[in-house]
Amino acid sequence: AQSVTQLDSHVSVSEGTPVLLRCNYSSSYSPSLFWYVQHPNKGLQLLLKYTSAATLVKGINGFEAEFKKSETSFHLTKPSAHMSDAAEYFCVVSAPNFGNEKLTFGTGTRLTIIP
Amino acid sequence: KAGVTQTPRYLIKTRGQQVTLSCSPISGHRSVSWYQQTPGQGLQFLFEYFSETQRNKGNFPGRFSGRQFSNSRSEMNVSTLELGDSALYLCASRLGQGESDTQYFGPGTRLTVL
């Protein structure tokens, strides 16, 4: 079984300050982990993914995430927030069984950027 | 490459009707998955198709069904619509070759049931 918990439903930061969106996961196997972003009335866009290579993963638009097995965490960070970062962010875990994969989504974190 | 496309983008139906949604995956992708997104339940997995076969299924009633064609295009059907079926339905495609395949999402179809 697998699950993912996004610790904050809503995060507000000022433009130009760092962003931290927290995610903890649970998986019986070595997971693949993803962060997706969803802008209003849009589909989901992949920000970055972890697949057991480097534990620090760099994504698009300046985002990165660090896989910490000991803490079962996969937090998303960005050094300096931009107004265009305002969106909903989803942490996602994938079961590692080939042919039987499905994604389990967190409940989402809404990021608000204060001008 | 063109991304995942979904049609129609918006639909309004009444209770008891049925609806069919369509998804065209990225060229070369053989796997198509469907998700339902609602404010109350979040994003939930419906089913996945790979090479015209349903490979995985979420926990939804039999009113929700799908199929995949030989060109990998997929359709999802919901019969006897209920008010609670109002949601954004997202389709995602991936190559289907490995466990760490990235899923690419379409813009969704917003279904409103009156």
C-alpha cells in the first residue's frame, strides 16, 4: 500500500521569499515520487520526479525537491517565489510494479504569493 | 510533439443521462489513465488502459467504464449520471514501458450534472 500526505493545505509567501511545500510518503517499496502543479482551470504539469537516482532533484521553473528516505519526505522548495508560482501543487507517489502502476495523489497545497 | 488532448472541454448533463469523454494521448504513448478530481475527494484514479486492455482499476462503480482503441485514443463513459459525478475528469498518457514513466496530463473535461 502507498500513501502521501501533504502537510499544509495552504501556504502563503511574499514574492521573492523562499517556498517550502511539505510532503511525506508511505510505500512498501522504493517509490517513484513526483510533484505536479495545477494552475486554475488547467490540467496538471510535471514539475519534477524522483526515481532512485540522485536524491536532490531539480525541476522546471527553479523548483527542486530532496528525497529523504530516513524521514520519508519529499519536500518541494524554491529559493525565490514569483507571482506566476501561485497554483495548486500535488505530491504524488507511484507503486513500482511494472504493468500495475497507478499514481496516488496528495490532497494538494494551494500556494498564494503576496505581492 | 502535441500534448494530451481531451474533448470536449466542458459538458453539462442532467441526472440519469450518460456521457462519453475522449482523450488523445501523446504520439507513441500506449498507456492512458483517467482520473476524477473533485473539491471533496481530490484526485482519484479511475482506470488505466494499455494496448487496448484495462490494466488497472480504481474504486469506482460500474457506471464508469472506458475503452482504448488501436491508435491508443481512449474514451470514458459514465452512465446514469448522478449529481456527485460533477467533476474535472483528467486523462494522462505515458509510454507504458517502465515503472518510472512520467504521466502527462491533458487539460481535462469539466462535467457538470444538473
